[in-house]
Amino acid sequence: MAEEFEEKRKAWDIIFNDPNLSLNSLRHRAVAGSVCQNGLRSVCWKIFLGYLPTLEVSTWPSLQLEQRQHYTDLKRKYIEEPAEKMNRKGEEDLSDNNPLALSDSNPWQQYFADTEIRKVIRQDVERTFPDVDFFRENDVQQRLTDILFIYCKLNREVSYRQGMHELLAPFYWVLATESLDVSQIDQHHVDPASKLMLQVLDSAFVEHDAYILFDKLMTFGKSWYEFNEEAPTRKSTSSSTKPDMLSNNIPKPTDSARLNPVVMTCHRIHHDYLRTVDPLLYRHLENFGIEPQLYGIRWIRLLFGREFDIYELLKLWDAIFAQDPTLNIAEYVCLVILLRMRDQCKY
């Protein structure tokens, strides 16, 4: 522990004691790969994603205290208190509070619904990064399930969707592997900078910080999982009718595509970006009838988590978060992957 503490303290000093440090310089170093890989990736991500919105480190303790307490309150409200209520005996009117009651006020109805949601989440969590032993631990799976369940309760319009677990998992892994057990360190003999570092990397708050970072990511990534309810109206057409075309012979998105924002994103990558940058590859894919959502949905929703080894994925996330925390850059990463695949194939 002492050796790990000293290594992190050296990395901390190099970054945060630099008199020329600015957000732009930190972003540049992250893209270049010279800062996030030194044991403080989680700190950089907190800065880039707005958890720590300023480099004025004196504000960090209060900012983290507030946000971590917010997660503690959410977990109490959505997980701990309902469990306690279900375990109470003889304190409620059994005409409403029993598993067989059909009234809308029966808390068991919500309990059963929540149990089903948690079951779906847990099944996905258990399959997370199967080659990484860390994610086979029961405690890790339980905490990931709790985080996703709370997010689901707070975002009912989206709820939980398959794939969200693969966006959360890297956050939790990075935070856990970089954390320090503060209880094993005598803080009476450390300087103020070290105390701040210990607070930021405190292992007692890995779950809290993972939720906060995931929630920050989903501020912009949530649309990838949304499905609009109202379909645009159109005249019925027979199955033999050719698809509507926009200018320059670009296929017009179907009504079902316009219901789904991520499909519209795939349409834009393919019919706008790829068509402009590489017309030959575009025509090749069009000739084979390859719809962009066949590859694009997985790339975007999982933020390329299935396309790279986890260590390479983390480097890619370093650059994405540093360059564009709104995640619009993901569309251009998709384009680059297509061009890279073209260079490796003959057609």
C-alpha cells in the first residue's frame, strides 16, 4: 500500500503541481496518451466529464462530498428503504400490504416489478467482459446491478437497456483498480495535497463515483437508447415500392428509423460522412445492401467496447472524453473504423 501510495503521489505531483496546467493542456496530454495511463485515469475522467468541473483543486472536497452523498441518498431511497419495508412484520394494513393484494397502493406490486428489472440487469452484468476476472466477483456484480437499477428508476423514459452495463463496467473497473484504502494510511502524517488525493481515490466511494461518471456519460449517451413514441405519418406504400430518396439519390430514412435516434445516427454516418469521404466504399456497401445500423448500433451504444481489448478501449475513451465529452466525436470514430477496415480488405 505504501509503495502504491508513493507512485500515485508522484503522478499526482507531476500533473497537478504543474504551474502551466490548464484544461486544454490536460486534454492534449490525454489524447497523446501521456497522462491517463499513469494511475490517475479516473481523476482525468472526472475532470473531462464534469464531475470535477474545475482544476481549482480546493473546491474538489466539497464537490465530491455533495455528489457522493447524493448517491448515498439515492441508494437509500430506491434499494435500502424498499427492502426494509418489505421485511416489516405487523406494521402495515395487510389488506393492502401483502403479496396477493391487487390494489394499486400495494407496495408489493412495485416490489415485484423492481425484482424483474433487477433480474434482467443482473443477467447482463454477469456476462460483462467475460475475459476479465474482476467482473466475475459477486460483490462487483451486485454493485453494478445497484447502480444500473438506480439509473433505471431515475430515467423511466429510457429505463434499463441492454448495453448500458458495458458502458458502466469500465468506469467501475478503473475506479476500483486505481483506488486507495484510506483506512490503511495514517493521514495524520500526510501533507494537504496527499489528503486531497486520498479523498479523490478513496476506495469506499468506488460505487458512488462509478454512478456519477456513468450518469455524466449518459447525459449525452442516453439518446442512443431512446425510442421516440410518435411516428411521422406517411402514405402507405406497397412492399415493391422503391424507398423514398432525398437529393443526390440518398435513401430517405424510413419512419421506423426516425423513431430511433441511434439508427438516425447510423444513417448520417453512412449516407453523409462515408458517402462524402469515400464514395467507392460507400457504393460497395450499398451494392451489398449493408445497412449501417448492422454495425453502427453496437459500435455507438457500447462506445466501441466490443471492438477493442479493454486496455485499448480505455485509451480510446481517454481521447474521446478529453476531446469531446458530448460524445458527438463517436460518429467520426465510426467513420475512421470503416476506413481502417477498408484498408485491410480488398474489394
